[in-house]
Amino acid sequence: MSLALTAPAVLLLLPLALLALMYPIQRAQGYPSLAVAETDPLSLAIDAGLRVVGALVIVCLLLGAAGLQLKGQTVERVGEGAHIVLLIDRSRSMDDTFAGKPPGEGEASKSAAARHLLREFVQKRPHDRFGVAAFSTMPMHVLPLTDHKDAVLAAVDAITRPGLAYTNVGLGLAMALSMHEADPTAASRAVLLVSDGAAVIDRRVQDKLRAAFAKRPVNLYWLYLRTEGSPGIFDVPGPDVPDTPYALPERHLNKFFESLKIPYRAFEAENPQAVADAIAEIDKLERNPIRYEERIPATDLAWLAYAVAAAGLALLVLAKLAEVGLADRAPAQVRDGAKAVARRARAAQPLKEAA
């Protein structure tokens, strides 16, 4: 914990605090003689205390004007979560409903359903870091891994923008893995692929993906938004359907992922509820211990300096009010003193005559 100032140049005025120590706080009053008066330790202590309070008031006012604050800091904590890259399909088919047609009144497109559920997924995982990438004909780097949830939610909201023509999942995966490669921490890593289809991945791209997954293991989840009537990724084709990547790209993409020898799960969803169930299952799976840094912002302490200064000023005002009260009673005290002197003089007069 350390203190800081936003305008440290104000402290050049600190020598002004010595004025309160050099000069009396209360007004000096004259008396006929102090020869017979005893030393009053209490009065001396009060006078010294008022001088110190005056100096403290000046110091606190200067600290408040200088912007006294407690420095922001970063604290390491331990929680549950992971570093997750959301890899989102932005092909044109994502703008259709699960029935494979443009959304009508009261209907949601696949991208809109995914956006709503991904927002909930991000919001209920406070310790995760998220990155966002998208792909269609080419991959798009949307947001690097970050713990700024507002930026992640804004990136997720962008998936409802009109999509492009094709699906190039291979290059999209390569970009998602490169985002993890740039992250030096030892946290659990995952890629969540959200897509309603697949295309054939070039053999060279497959080899690069194998090497990348082998270099740094990453948990891979594929949320397949299946259009009504399209082949499923787990369906075994009939004898009249050629079992090739060109005829059944989604099935063979799933087989490719299974061959990577990494933690991999595929979820097939044909409606928004199935998407919600799949995301809930992924949320349960990615609950590993994680060290994360919590940034604590700077705390303004100027108000505290001003509060101490105000309390000191109130005490000085009370001292001045008490001083005024003593001054009002001074004439009566002088009269009483004069009478006492006269009595002593009269008592001493017979002794002089006798002498």
C-alpha cells in the first residue's frame, strides 16, 4: 500500500505550516504583573497543542489540494476458470434460422441465439479471460485475450452483423491457436468453435493445426448449430451417400478433431434450447483452478485530508470562542484584583503608623 499525489508541486508550500508553530494561535493579553503567578503547565500544553493543530490544518489542506490518493495495485488471486477463445462462424448461413430460412417475426437467427447465450456464458464467468475471433472466407482477429468483460460482450454482440459467403474453419482455428500462443500464462486454455457448417480443410492446413495443438494442448469444443434437415456430425451415411469430406464436411471435420488427441467435445444443437444446454455443459467442464490478477483502482484520499483539516479548524474556532469569553470576564477579574490590593494596603497601613 503506497500513497501518491496528483499535483505534488503543491507541497512546495509546506513551509507555511511553520507559521502556526512560530506565532501564537491566541491573542496575547496584558496583566499588571506576573511575578507572583505560578507556572501553569496545562496552559502551556494547550498553547503548544493549538500551535500543532494549526500546523496540521495547513498540512492537510495542502495534501488535499495536491490530490492525495492511495495508489492502484494489482493483486493475484486464485479462482476457477480458463482462458477461452470464442471462434465464431460469420458465414451468411448463420443469419438464417435453425429451419434454414430468413427469420420472420418472433424468430431468431442462429447468430442471434448464439449471441444471447454467449453473453450469459461470459457474464457468469468472472475469472475467465476471453478472446474473440471470427471467420468466413478469411479469419478475423476481433479481440485478444482480455479480462475486460465489456469489450468481450461488445465483440460478441458484433456476431449478429450480416455475414459473408463462405466458411473457412481451418484458418479460423489457426488464428484462435495463435491467440493462445501469445498468452504466456499457465492457465487452462480452450477454444469454443460456434459454427453451423464446415468446409474441407486443406491437408497443409491440417498439418499446421496438428503441430499447433501438439505444441500447446488446448481444450476444443465445437458447438454445431445444425440446420433442420442437414446431416448430423455423428450420423453414419447410408450406402448411397459417399463418405467423403466433400460430401459430408461436418462429419469429417469432427473426425479430424477426434484424431488430434486433445480434449475435445462436440455438441449438436438444432434449436436455441439445445444451444443453451451445450453452453451450460461447457461451463461445467471448464472449471479448473486459475490464478488471475485483480486490478484495484486508485482510491481518492483528498476528502480525508480535508475532513481532518475541517476538524482542526473547528477546534481552533472553539479555542477562539473560549478566548473571547475570557476577555469578557477580564474586567470583573481586574476589579476583584484591585479590591484585594486595596484591602491588603489598608491592612498594612496601621503597621506603618506603629513603626
